[in-house]
Amino acid sequence: MLNPADGAFLDHLAGLLQDGVLRPIAPRYLEEPRGRYRGQAAAVACPADADTVAVILRACADARVGVVPYGGGTGLVGGQVAPDGPMPLLLSLERMTALRAVYPSENVLIAEAGVVLADVQAAAEGVERLFPLSLASEGSARIGGLLGANAGGTAVLRYGNARDLCLGLEAVFPDGSIWHGAKRLRKDNTGYDLRHLLIGSEGTLGVITAASLRLYPRPARNGAALMVVNTPADALALLAVAQAQVAEGLSGFELISGMGLRFLREKLPDLRQPFSTPPDWMVLVDLGLPTALDPASALEAIFEAGLDAGLVSDGVIAQSDSQRADFWNLRETIPEANRLTGAIVSHDIALPLSVVPEFLEQADAAIARLGPFRVNCFGHLGDGNLHYNIFPPAGHERATYDSRRAEIQGRVHDLTHAMGGSVSAEHGIGRFKAADLVRYGDPAKLAAMRGIKAALDPVGIMNPGAVLGQSAG
Amino acid sequence: MLNPADGAFLDHLAGLLQDGVLRPIAPRYLEEPRGRYRGQAAAVACPADADTVAVILRACADARVGVVPYGGGTGLVGGQVAPDGPMPLLLSLERMTALRAVYPSENVLIAEAGVVLADVQAAAEGVERLFPLSLASEGSARIGGLLGANAGGTAVLRYGNARDLCLGLEAVFPDGSIWHGAKRLRKDNTGYDLRHLLIGSEGTLGVITAASLRLYPRPARNGAALMVVNTPADALALLAVAQAQVAEGLSGFELISGMGLRFLREKLPDLRQPFSTPPDWMVLVDLGLPTALDPASALEAIFEAGLDAGLVSDGVIAQSDSQRADFWNLRETIPEANRLTGAIVSHDIALPLSVVPEFLEQADAAIARLGPFRVNCFGHLGDGNLHYNIFPPAGHERATYDSRRAEIQGRVHDLTHAMGGSVSAEHGIGRFKAADLVRYGDPAKLAAMRGIKAALDPVGIMNPGAVLGQSAG
């Protein structure tokens, strides 16, 4: 059992640390971003280096006090907000914001865990490189949290998930030992890949303090188009057409539904939409090409091939960078329109690509049987990653349907699991999905995870309650 | 301590298995590919499915008998050949050769662990896709071993290491539990990434029985050129030129030294070489481009830009697929010329890209101080991965210098480590480099590895002596 971080412990810890590291907890650290609950923490520790992180973890392990690592606070599954259990210490990486080094010729950048994603993107751009990780919260999400959760986003199709953009880590284990592994190597087969074990472990195995990140050349020419398709199946067929046309030049392939466009029109009427009548489905096709290729021509070729195959019925190709930005803004404002509309429940699921159309048919039918709910399905179709979100009937409040949340989510997750999918594509398990992990997880995998957790964190201080639930430790 | 696989154990195990699974050991299983030593094993088990693998592992764990997993037998660090310790059982995946399914529209293929790499490549080609993993032993190396060792090869620059080409695994843990994780998902954040933990663990944590593999569209048009450069630094500058020109279209960037070309001329005089006088350094530049781009024009542009910048002095662009194959054949025959010449010691190292030139200067000087040795340095320059191999003076036998091997290797590895490099880039640790792992490994990482090993394989049956040496178990 863990002990609460009581006054005596905080006094002891303060004595081990420089002034200003241990701070009173501020309310913002305890907010769950979707407002589902309030968290608790005795204080927040804000170390400025890995050595101090080590001191803190060692003290917590000695005293059996839980530690909740905190990045930008943007996680959507409650991983950074502990609602109950013995009072923990919050450990915020907000002061570790150094860009330690940039190696443009190697396409490598070394960032501390507290650097905000947008700052990494800007630093890369400053040396004419691209750090491709891109998602709605990039203005506040921090590198440590993004890696801890293995964030996804809109560029995974081309560049992979957060884990694929990391060459090495510096991290502190629960015993206070520091792993100096932020190397700049493309190949390194010296033992078990702890990097990938820590990435996606959501702060339950240690604290990431710095990362060696992969940069890419910036595509010389970018382009984007919105194309109207009849069905998700046609959208997938168009994906294959686009890949055949430009291969890795396809940077993004996002699905947008008519429901999402209607929400936007209703809640954000000033946002210009390209089609006067919202189509049932459309895709945002984004290209990044070398100098010798013209994005507009490539998009026209994709559109023409889609027309010939009966896949697309209408479309608009961005005529400028600013119009391309407008298309992306439309896509990225959908979550805000969702928020203003008020979802009963959101789902972050992944499916084998070819299964997506059948999933949508079955899921829509299953939801319809539960009541006259509205579904806004959008997401990263190129990755098989859907945000399948359920809203109350028009004119009704979400609060009316809170009691239905578990039932609706159960139907969607059961179906996802039955069709070979994942109930957490890019958001992680956190605390919201710890029960799902037990319900849908492979028993051999779960047993191995528990063994690893017990081996690396025998007292169970790291992010107690997250991922593996309350059993560990 | 482990027990030997004695007659009583083999009788007991045979009783648990179908006829034909347990077989007498054949000499070929005990050969270390470079002839460094002979292995030992009491028998070889050849299961045809994961359930049988589970029965075998459970029996071995109960009896405390070691298990050496065996794929194609091509590993170069002794991981598949146990020379000493209590007599183990060999577990060969050679009967698990099913291609369970191919999903061309998803760019996914599911292969059992015993499928030979060339057969996966061919299956992908059969559906107009590419499985990019490519290396000299592709005609005999098997998928399970390639993933167990996280193989590299010539396409890493564009497509990543073996681990980057794997979406999911089916594997058997040492307790006989089966993890059914060969999923077809691009995003799956449900718990710790056991896939990446098993990949590269060289059979010390469990047995991979099947894998879900990533396919890619085949580049529509390929091209290759050999370009003469003055120095490795110029080669690196040319790499940047090529990436600026074609971005991800650059599929390979291989460094070849004049020493390698002279070895080829001496040992394999029938092999045609493109330059009458072997240049000190040249690079093989390989492109795979979409339909709209012409490889020959792109290679000319790279060559012209290289000329203008004073980086290249001569070059030849392949005029046909067959000439491109000749260029690759030249590159891929270097290891055979090395074998015929007889290396005192080979190194498989990786360095931060920008450090490569300084490393070569310092390493060459350090070797020269040890004696009039010949160095053939070649490899995957785009990945910072060098095969830095040391040969006796002309006219001398390698055997004369066997006693110098440890000293030479120590100099090269010390320097590699001091410059932030890895002493195993793509071959793994196996048994040859277990001492190097302790010598150069990060202590916190090593402790975490030992903890994970003890958690997943408490008896220490899996590939005893490999990676972590004899201490585990």
C-alpha cells in the first residue's frame, strides 16, 4: 500500500530540494480536460534537471508515496489527473524546457521533456527541417507527455506515431537511477528497447526527462484538397488511388462527416465551408512533395482517377497555402464544435483499414437501436483511426444521457474489439480505460505488463491507478 | 541454476509432443556462421504451431532446461549457437512457414516466424507491394529471427529497421502463455509495447511465432548510381544533397571503400567494376520514385549538384534495371570478398551521422598505431552504420593475428562508445558482445533489463547466456 504525501513527507522532501522546486498545488493541475472529475495532489514538484527528478523519485519510493507525472495536462484519458487513492505528489516537467541541441545535418533535435510541441516544431522549422508530430493540443502539450502517451495526430500516415519520431530517451526509473539514452543513432541493437517500453507507458514505469527526436526534410511543395466521397468505403479506395499516385508524398488523409460539418455550421457559423450543402462524407487529402512535383497536378490526377472510378463526386483543390490552412482549420475545429455540441461519449478507436466500412455500418446500426442519437465520426482514416463520437438527439442536453454512457461505450468497444480493433488508438489507457484494458486485453500481455511493472516499480509509486488500475503495487 | 536436457527430460518431452516434433540434433544447427566455435544442444524441437511452442516452453520451465530459439541460423553474434552451459534444447521455427494472410489494401501481411525473408518479399511482390527489409542473408534468414535480432540491412534509411516494419506479434512467453498480438493496426495504445520489447531481445524473453508485417507500395520507378567522392565527409554532404533533391525517394546510400573494391578485384576478378582504378571512396545512391519522376534525371541532378559543390569527381548512372542490379551486386559481394580475404575482426557500429568522418580519421590512426593492418570500411552510411573490418597485412594470414583480436576490437569499440556510438548497430548482442554490453551499457538500462528478464523468465530458460550473459537465471 502507498502512503499519502503528508506534511512530514513534504517537509522532508523540501529539505532535499533547492528552494522553489516544491510548490503548492494550483487548481489547474487538477483539472481533467473534459471536466469529468477533479484530481488531487499534495503539492507539485517542478524539477529543473534529471538529477532532481531522481532525488524526488528516490524519496517517494523510500516513503511509499505515489507520483503523478505531469506534462502539458492535455491528455484525454485522465492519465495526468489522479482522483483518489492515497494523496500523491504531482511531478511537473514544466521547467525542463531546454532544447539541448539541434543537429540539422543529422535530422536530430534533443529536447527536454517540458518543451512544448509547438516549440519543437518551430525549432525544426528554424533549421529548415520538419518535426512532423502534429495534433490539436500542440500549443500546450509537452514532449515528455506526448511520448509517455505515444501521441498520434494527423501526420502518422506518413511519419508514424510519436514513438517513431524518437531515437532515444533520458529517463529516471522509480529507484532514482538515470538512464542516459538520448542518443542520436538510427541503429542501436544493444539490448532491450527500453525507449519503446517507456514510450506509451503513461508515466507508470519512470519519468522521461529528455528525448532525441527525429527531424525530416521539409517537403518542398505542399498541397491539399477536399474531396467528396459517397461512402467510407469509397474514401478507402481513394486512399489507395492517392498512395499509388504519390506514395509517401501523401502526408494526411482525414475523414470528415456531414454531421461534423453541420455541427460546425451550427456552432461556428463564421467558419467558411467549401460546399454549400454539407456532403455526407468528405476527405482532406494533404500532400508534401519534392520540388520536381506539382501538388496541384498530383491532386488533380488523384481527383480525376477518383472520378473515373466513381469514388468522388465533387472536390476543391487549395489554390494557396492560406487556403490549405483553411482546409486544415476546418478539420481541426471539429473537436471544438463537438465540445460546443456536447458529446455523451467519445471513442478513440483503430481498426484494420479494410474493416472500417463494415464497422461503421454495424456501429451506426447498434447506436440507432439504442436511441435517436447523433454520430459524428471523423478522424485519421489513413491510419484506420476513428473518433466515433455520440451526441444527444438535436435539441437535447448531454447531461440527460449521462446514465447511458457506459452502455453506449460498451457497444462501440465490444464491436471494435470483435472486429480486431483497438479501444485506444492514440489517446492511451490513462484512468478512463483501465477497466477496458482488463476487459479486452490479451491475458498473456496483461500478465507480462504486470510483471514488468512490478520489476521496475516494485513499490508502485509511478502514476498509481493509471493503465494497470489499482492492483499494481 | 539450469539443468541439462538429459535423456529423461527428452523422453518426457517427447511424450507431450506429436511424433516428429522432437528430432535428433543435426550438425548444421550447431555451426557458428563465422566458424568461431561449435554449439551444443541435446535435440531440436520443431513445432508447427504456437500451442506446441507453449507446451515445449512450459516443460522446459518446469524442468529448468534452457531453450535456444533458432530461425535461419544466419545471426552473426552467436545468439543462436550456445557453446557451453547445461545442455539446452534447440527450438527451431522452421516448420512454421505459413503466410497466414495478405491484405494488399491494408499493406499488411501476416507471416509465421519460420517464413524465409525472401518468401515474404516474393509474397509482397505478388500483390504489387514491397516488403522493404533487405539484407545479404535474405535467402535463408527467417522472420522470427530477423525480428528477434531487429535486423537492419540496406533499406533502413527509407523504411526503418525490422522493428519499424512490424505492426504486431504472436509470441509465447517462458511460462507457456501465448500472446495473440499479431494485429493489423497502425495505432494501438493499449498498454506497454511488448512488440518492441520482444523485437531485439534475441530470444531471451520469449519466442516469436508470427508477425503482422507492414508492406509498402512498390516505387513506380527505380534508379541507382555509383558516385566517386573524395572523403566520407563529402559522402555525407552528398547525402544531404540527395535528400534535398528526392526526400523519401532516397532508398539507399551505401559507402564503399577502395579497399573493398581491391579485395573484390583480387578475390572475385570476374566481377566487373565500373571504374578502372578503384577510387578511395564511392557511394551507391539508390532511388525509388513515383511515376511522375524520372530516376535518371534525379540522379543527374544529384550528381551535378555534387559536382558543383566539389563533392563528387566521377560517377556512373545505371542505364537499366540490370545495371542497377549489378551495382547492388557489387555492394553485396563485399562481405564475400572479405570472407575470402579473412578478417581478423569485424565491427558493426553506428555513430551519429556528423561524427562519422572524425571517427574514421581517429580509428584509422589508432589501427595504424597497432600495426600495418588493412581496413575495409563499408556500410549503410545513411544510417551512420559502418562495418569497420580489420584485415592482416597483404600476404599474411588472419590466424597469425588471432591473438590481437581483442585488443583491436577494444580500440574500435572504445572509440565508438566515446563518440556517442553503438557497438552493435544491426547485428545484436548475442553471445559475442555480452561482455561489451556490460562494459559500455548504461548501468540504469542494464539494471532495468535484468529486472525485466527476471520478471518474464524467472527460471532463465530463454536463450541462456545470450544478451545478458550467464548472470541471469
